[in-house]
Amino acid sequence: MLEPNNLDFIKLGFHAGLEVHHQIKSDRKLFCNCPPILEEDPEAMDYSFFRYFRPVLGEMGDFDPGMLVEFEKNYKVIYFACERNTCTYEMDETPPFSPDIEAIRKGFLLSAYFNCSAYAEEIVVNRKQYLDGSITTGFQRTFICGRDGWVPVNGKKVRVTNVYIEEDAARRVNWIDTSSRIVYFNLDRLGVPLTEVITEYTDVETPEELIETAKQIGRVLRLSRVGRRGLGSARQDVNITIEGGDRVEVKGVQDLHLFDILCRHEVVRQHALIGIMEEMKKRGIKKEDFEHTYIDISHVLNLEEGSKAFASVFPKMKGIFGIEVQPNKDFGLEIFEKSMLITGIPREYHFHSDQLEENAVRNRSDYPCKINISQENYQEICSILNPESSDAIILVVGSERKAMHCLKKIVERVKIAIDGVPQETRRLVQNGNTEFLRVIHGKDRIYPDTDTPPIVISLDKIQEMTKDLRKRPWEVFEDLNDKYGFLQEKIDLLIRDEKVEKFYDYTETKRINANLAYKLLIDLPREKRRSGVILSNKIIDTIAEWLAKRNIIAEQIGILLKILLENPNLTSTEIKAKLGTRQIPINELEEMILSKLKEFNFVPSKQDEIYDDILVSKVVGVIIKNIGYAYSGEYLVEAVKHVISKQEDE
């Protein structure tokens, strides 16, 4: 197995792409008028119902292979619903209503942000099959808004192939014991408008580029103010492949910090599977070598009542099932994942003969085995199965029907191993490894929705829907970096807190210093939040107005903030009184400066610079004591220097 922390991604031919799913802000769901409100109280559910799902033929008369796997799992799906956010549409009792026009507009606006060169001239709703129970209809309604866009990443363009608007799926709320094959969903999220942004998976060549691509897409969703905020509003699927491997989709990776370990462990897995394929070919193994012959060996083992043990021989496979394909995970467990998910038989009731080796991966991993196999009863099993010395044995314990079904799936998966890396949809687990979810969906999964008529989109309509396009995140970075030297981290905070527009208003319209504007919008609210104080936009805007009108200077922000928090309804006059400032006419200010200069024995003659600087500081300090911060320290310094210069020139 490759060392995960020492990989040459370019040499290995690493490529990755993203499918970013993000809920968009809306007042209603995509195909009905229910509000997009999540129900947090489980006691508030008004009713429940259940469904079983079956696959249907695609338009070309074929079943989608991913749907067949979902069907084999044989789940009973129970739905909970609340009347305030669900209706008969979510129950699949009525056809869809008209699509949300605002969601369509935001889809086209996002397409503009992603530089899409082609917009949909017609909204054509399609059905995308889902049999995992997350959508009551068995399919998700989706439509494309734009294609052929890009985002800049590390000096190159990563292509955005498509921008979709689709309905979100129901929330899975709980699993019962997998052996019962029951899953629960909450319908509150079903139908919430969602955008799906897909990148070209051949354009990204390192995990660092993948992370930056995800950040750029996230910045667009935040800067455009299209994306909804909150837990569960964004999910990312990662597509990964290496040279000689195949595309593998890892579902629901929410944390960007997991991208690196995910990519490393998936590269290791695919490289190991390629090596296993080559070893199987080297041994002359063929698919027809593996037979669906399952031998009952229950009498050899001490089993629980109602359980059966079945075993099968895998010719020339000795040593292969024990190969480590990911950290603390052998090829045997990789094979078992599919059968475990489909049949519900837990991993501890699967066994392969390579586990008996002294240095077996499963001996040092956290995957227990509840099948008590010793060398003695293993020899007895061998006497029944009569394997060759180069053969391996796999054994499964469960009910007779499930155990035999489980071995059938194992044989099918071993046959696939001869072809190398299978196209699969997988899920990320805690240690950075991945587990099988389903076969990757094919083209037969998507077909036109016959319940929703097409909507023609004219060029004028496209221009109207994209008129709110502002600077893109990378354009904002270039601008603020050039003008003020801001780094990406500072700009990201402005984008994340949706303060970019306000920052431009403060700096360009109100002429507030850029660093001071940033402090007002980002640093000050965060600092106060840590102490439990939430600053409203109104308070921040009030401070900005006072700064813009030169009623206060930077040093007085803390004092003004305290006054506003304690007395939010004070008038400007009352605030000035509390600030203790006394702004006086310029001629009076100059007279005051001259008076103070005389107090410090100033002689109007050419003095050395050090003397002038000390004198200026003393005079400014005295004036501030008298009139407060009515004028900025910078302004007072210039005023004192001006008076000194006038006296010296006379």
C-alpha cells in the first residue's frame, strides 16, 4: 500500500471534480407553495406514512444499475411530516405546481457569476431517479440554467460544466438496526430549492486545487447572496480518479478540511485495486473461475439459534483478500462492504481466510469478527470445501436467505475486481476512508418530466435575470489587494459575512479609511460577539456616519459604541454632549494653538525638527484635553505645524 502522506499526485495522474449542492434563499419550495422551514421539534410532526420503492425502465428500455442496487437493499421508508411545511406534493399525491420564478432567476444569476457562455433557452424539467427513500416520488426534479463556465484556481481556469436548480431531498432523521431494513425521513427539507454546480473533474490535479475550487464556488454563492446559510445548507460530492483507475464519487463531504485526507486515502485505494487487478491477471484468474457455490458449514461452528454459516472457495485468491487497500482496511473488507449494505449482515459476521495470517490487517484494526475461527475448525472447513493451497475461503453467518444472498454479492464483487477500479458512489467515514454506497448512476437515470411544461426563456429575460451581477470574488480580491494590500483571508471574511458591498460604500462613498472600515465591519462585531454582545447593522452604520461626517475620530469609536449600546435612541446633540467633544471654528482653533505655543515658550524662529516634533505633540495633547476628540489627532498635528510655520515666516 502507498504511504498516504507521501504521494506524488501528478505522477499518479490524480484528477478530481466537485458537485456542490447549496440551498438557495427563497420564500417557497421549488414546486409547491410550502415555506422552506425546517422543523426542529420532533414532537411537532402531524402525520407519517411509509413507502417501498421499485426501479422503472429508463427511456431506452434499461434499468439504471444504481437503482437496482438500491432496490436490492429492500428498505421500508417511513416519512414524518408537519402540515406547516409539507403538502400533498411532498407526499407524491399531486403533480408539481409551477416552478418558483425566483429560484429560476437565481439559477441564471449564478450562471453569470460562473462565467457560463451558454444559458438555457428553455427550462426543461427532468427526473433524476432516487430509490434511497430520500424523495417520495422516487425521482428528483431538476433543470439546467447554464453551462460551460469557469472559476480561476491557482492561475488556471477550472471549468464549470453545468449549473442546475433542483429540489432538495428529505432529511434522514434516524436509522433503526440495519437488519430491520427501516429508514426514517423528515419531509420538511424535501422540495427546498437547491443549486448544483458541477466542475470538470479532469481540471483539478491536486487536493490543494480541489480545496481552492470549493472555496471559489463557496465565495460565489456567498457574494451573490443566493446561497442560504446554516447547518446542512451546503453539501459537496467529490469525484476522484487516478491513471488506470476510474471515477469514484464520494457523497456529502461537508468539511473542506477533510478533502486532503479523503483524496489521499482514495488515491491509495485505487492504486491498491489496480495492483490487485494486475496480480489477479498475473495468476491467470478469470471471472468464470468464481462459481456461485455456497456450502453449508453451520455444524462446524458454534452458532446462535436461527443462524447459518455458508462458505465459498475463491480459486488462486490466497493472500489477495488480506492486501491493505486503505489504512487498517484490507481488500476483504472492501469486498464485504457491498454485501453488508445490501443484505444488512454486519461486518463482524464476514470472514476470509487471510485473516488467519499472523500479520493480517484485521488483526490490528478496529473491525471485530464474531465468527470464532481457529486453525482447528478452519482445517475442518477445508476438509469439507477441499480448496487448493492457492485458494482462499470466504465465510458468512446469518439467516439462510441473507447469508446466501450475501455470498452471491461477494462473488459478483470479486469478479469486478478483475477489471480494476469500479465506478461507485461511496461515503466518507471518520478515519478518511470510504465505504460503498451504490453503483454509480448511468445515463438511464435521467429522463424528461411529463408533469411540467417547458418554460421559454428569451434573451431579454436572461438579461433581466442577470442584471444584479456584481464583482465576482476573484475580481473583488484583485481590486482590494491592489488598492489596500488586503490578503485573501481578510477578503474571505468580508465575503463570508456578506459585507463586501458595505465595505465599498464605507470606503468609496463615505471616504472612510479602508482599515478602519474593515475594523467596523469585521473585527469589532467579532470582538463583541466573543463577549456576548451582538452589534446590529444599525449601530455599525451609525458609527460609520459619524466617522464620515468627521464628528468623531477612530479613537472615539469605543466611546460612541458604549453610548449607543446603553442609549440607542439618543439624538445627535445628546450623543455629542456625552462624547464630551466641543468642535470650534478654525480661527478659534488656531488662536488656541498659538496661545498654547506661547505657554510652552515657543519662539518664532527656525527650530530643529526634533524640537518641533516634541512641541507639536505637547500642544496637541493639551488641545485634546480641552476640546476632546472633536478633530482627529492627524488633523490637529497638521494644524499646529501650520501655525508654527506661519509664525516662523512672519
